[in-house]
Amino acid sequence: MPYKISGSTSEETKLIIIEETGWTITASGIENGSYEIDLGSEDGPILIVGRRTSDGYSLGYGNITPAYEGPAVGQTGIFGGGGGYGNNIEYITISTTGDAEDFGDLTLARTAVAGVSNSTSGRAVFAGGSVSPGGIGNQTNVIDYVTMLTPANANNYGDLAVERANIFCMDNATGNRGLWVGGTHPPIYSNVREYITISSTGNATDWGDLPTPKGASAGGTSNATGNRGIMFGGSIGDPNYINSISYVTINTGGNTADFGDLSEGKGFVASVSNGTSNRAVCAGGYDNPHDGEPSTHTHNTMEYITITSTGNASDFGDLWATRSNLGAVDNKTNNRGVVGDGSDLYYITITSLGNTTSFGSTAAGVGGTGGTSNA
């Protein structure tokens, strides 16, 4: 991904560019007005840039602005883990359509990961999950982070207090708090609530308990800096899948409160929102009644709520097929949500009711991933 510098000057200026590998020096003369200079790509050298005027006075960076030539800030969607206990991280440009691209690797291969971010501040954090071969005793408490504008491998952030997967997750965007609620460590369902300050590193901090242990979900979202986090469905003990919707206030402590109901009880749902515009959409899911016919209990329904109110969910439209355990990202007030499974990505316009539309494909698979964005 190439980078550039750009800006403007009211006097004749030289930009001094030093290639750190080999210390090669080049200089570009700038006339009065604006300028833009390409600085190479991710495969090229690291560059140091200074600015000097004709009278020899050094202005350092001055009004030179580093700029990323790639997805606009607020449009990078990122998926971590999944794909059959993978360590893969993939990304998309949410405002366009196209295939997911490789971003890097998590520190630990896993599925059923929970992802949060601090929005345009650019950090994504992935927590928990199940490691191969899954099942009892194979959940993790690992927390990883990446900087979303720079493809690279993840770094260790810290640990959750309790090893678990399929956690409800939400954040308050540039408010810088990520919240993880409940989760599953078969055969136990968790009542733990924990939070982090996304821009720092360290272990998650206890935030009180749910009144009833609940897991089997990726169904958490929020209205961003509006500070209301939403949890859709889940399970209170296999096969007891529930239709409840509940909410929390992300930037404070406090109890989890009842919001309303989904049309049916289900877990392993995906959710997106348009942030402070206050609409959330819940997609797909699975109700697992153990009758030997699992394919008949996976859902294609999508339902929506107005986040700042309370009440039951309303019909939004249908997924392209019956699906559960999807990965999902959104670009908040730009109104696009993207959901995906093991091979395909689809999108919706959050303000408009309707069915999903094809977006692209994914090489490693984003089903069961932690999805978030820099919106």
C-alpha cells in the first residue's frame, strides 16, 4: 500500500527525502502552492522527510501531511480468525465491493473470536475464541491487536479473565472502550463482563456480572459514541436459545437491561449498525433444538431495531441463504453493513429494508470471525 506526502506552501521550499535503507538522499523543489509526492509502497524503504526553505531555515515536517493511499479512514473492515480455526486476518474496503485481501496473522489460530475497535483512531482488538480441535477445554483468553491502516501480524494485547468463545462484543468507537460480555466455555456459559481501554494494552478489567450466564453469540453492536451496546439472542444453556435483546451503557458501569425481543430464539447471529444514526440489524442465527435436523434450524432472517429506544425487532429482509456464525463489519453512518461466511461476502444498506447483495469473496473464510472496522 503506497504512501504519499502532501500539503501547501506560500514560499519556495525543498522537501528532503532520506531513504533509510542505504541512506540515499533525494530532494524535490516545490514552487508556491500545493504539492503531492509519492513515497513508495509497503515493499519499499522507510522514508524520513524534512522541509527546508531557500534561506536555509529548517521547518522539519512543517505542514507536510502523511497520507494513506488506500481505503479512506472509516472504510476498512477487518476480520480476524475463523476459516476453520485459522490465524488469518483479512480486510475489505467497505464502501466498494470486491474480494477480501490478506492483512496478516493473529498470534493464535482460533475461531469464534470477538472484535472491537476505537473507530477512526485505527486500532482493532480481537479476544477469546476456540482453538483446534474445539470443544470442552479448548477456549482461549488471548487478546490481540492490530493497527487497521497497516497490514501486519497482530501483537499481543493481554488476556481475558476467563477463557471463552462466542462472546457478545461492543465498543463506543472513539470513546476508546471495548466491552466483552458472556461467552461459552462448554459446557459452561459465562456471566462475566469485562472491558478494555482500546488504545492501551493489558488485561481486561472486570465490569460486573450478567444476571444469567449467556453465550453462543457474535450478536453485539452499538451506536458508537452514543454509548449504548446491544446484545441479540444467544443461549442460556444448550439447547436453550433465547429471543431476548438487552442493552448496556458502555462508558459507565451498571446493569444489563431488557430491550425487547427478536422474532425467534437463536444464537450465533451477526450484527451491524449505522452508529449514531441508531439502527442495528441482526442477521442469521441458529436455534439448535437437538432434533437431528440442524439444517432446518439455521435462519436467513434479518431484523432491526432503533438503538436509542426499546421494543421488539422488526423484519428487515433476508440473507442470501440460511446462515449462522457469520463475520460482520459496518461503516457506521455511511450505512453499509457487510456479512460473510466461509467463502462469500454480502452487504446491506442499513437505512433501507431489503435482502443482501453480493459484495465479493473471501479466501480464508470469515465465518466465525471477529469483525470490526475503523468507522
